[in-house]
Amino acid sequence: MDGARFRIAREDDAPVVTALVRRAYRGPESRAGWTTEADLLDDERIDTDQVVGKITGPDSLVLLAEDAGGAVIGCCELARREGDVAYFGLFAVQPARQGAGIGRAVLDHAADLARQLWGATRMEMTVIAQRGDLIAWYERRGFHRTGQHRPFPYGELVNGTALRDDLYFVVLAKDIVERPAADESRGERVWSGP
């Protein structure tokens, strides 16, 4: 993960973000990483218009991680919620680069950014309940199950279908407290403006 840079996505980044999220979660390429949902869902996960909405919407943004050559290797959505809560979603890392610390860095930088921009002290997310490996990964990073569930949006699938009819989301949360100062020499830059 040496040399990773972080910045907030612009509207013209939407096609790259869309492609990254699709590759990380659905279809044959997603199987190169461990975040695939290809056994649960057969669709494109998100379309470019939806990504544009996340980039340009009020109280939301998409954070990008780029390698030294400027290629987007990771992303996430942050959205301001009521009070001091930030929602974390649309999290993806290039499948071939998963397991190299990029995901952890994106998660840490997202927490920093939510604190800086909105004064957030808590980050929440939803994860498909059947993704035990992914939930365990988040738990190792300080998230915990809140006991809340959300229905799966079967009617909102972009171009496909769910392969199971028992899907639902669990809500995970984490208190986000100050971390030690970032060390830019190790690729720990929080963000560079649009």
C-alpha cells in the first residue's frame, strides 16, 4: 500500500467508481478477491447515475484511494446522518489488490474524514447478513453488531436478480475516535481536495 493517495471523487470519476465496485462484488473478476457477492446476487450492484448521486448529493461524498500512478484502487461512500453519525458504504478494493492493507487504509481515512468534515463520532454500515467473513473483517477493525436489521432491497436491483430470497442486512457500528497524526511518507494522507 506504499504511496497510496486519497482524494474526494469528482462527478467525472463516476464511471471508474462504478467499474471498481462491480469488479469487486459481482461477476467473474470479483472471484479474484474475497469480497465477492457473486454467489448471492447476479446484477451490476450499482450504475453510474447512482454513483453520481453519491458524489454530488448533499452531505455525501465518495473517497478514492489511488496508487502511485493515479489508478483508483479503492473507494467508499460517506454520508452524514443525524447527530454525530456517518454512514460508510460502497466500499470496494480492486480484487487483485485485496489483502494488501488498502481496505484498512480506506476505512481509517474515511473515519478521519467523517470526523473532520462533520464532527462524526460514530460510523455505521450495513452488510448482507450471510457475509460472515466480511462481518468478521469489520469486527476485527472495531465494528460491532448493533442488533438492528434492515430489509434487502430486492426491488431496487439494477440489472439482475438475487440468487436467494433470505437476504437481509445487519447494521454494524464503530465509535470513531482520534487516531495519531497521519504520516504522509507511508501513504497516510487523509485527502486532497476535489
